[in-house]
Amino acid sequence: MRLQYPPDIKLILMPCTGRVDIIHLLKAFEAGADSVMVVGCLEGECHYLMGNIRARKRVTKVKKDFASMGMEPERVEMFNLSSSEGPKFAAIAREMVERTLKLGPSPTKVEERAAWLAAQPKVAEG
């Protein structure tokens, strides 16, 4: 089965989401990502016992840090899926791209972000 997910998704395969460190998430933004999603095993079914739980804690920490810095925490998300849930992965990938398009370019891309904000329709103040 060939699944269709947006071409702007860049997959980085790892043996376990437990290997995903906060620095990896931050470096993705530094490298130009507008959002990052971490997809791990179902909770309680990690081949490495607690890897996906560690990853969720790290993602939660980055979300809190983003919120305290004024950056949208919705730019980072963790999902738990079984390897047999390919169609669900494709749906989540599409939803994440839609979310990212609504959020616009990452604030780390200063010039792109400014141009995007300037192009947004002005909301009339009431």
C-alpha cells in the first residue's frame, strides 16, 4: 500500500523515539523546520521499554519552553502509533502540515515570518 502524505514532510528514522533529545528538536528549527512531529510506538508497547515516554516528556518540555518564549507550542507535537497504522500516520502528517500553514513560518525565520505576517489580512478592531 502506497500512502500519500505531504511532500514537505521530512522523515528522520531512529531506532526509538527515546533517542530524540531536546537538542534534536531545537536543531530542527534551527535548520529551517516550521514544525516538528515525533511519532513513536503506542504507550506501553515500546521495544526499548520507556523510550516513547521519555520522548513525550522531552516534547512536553520543549512545548513549555516555546510558550514561555512566545513561540507557538503547537509547532512541536508527539504522536503514538502502531507500525500497522500507516493511513493514520498519513492523516496526522496532513493535519500537522495544515496546522503549520496556519501558524506560518517559524519565528526563527525572521524575514520569512515578517513577510508572512505582513501578508495576513488585517482584523478590524472593535
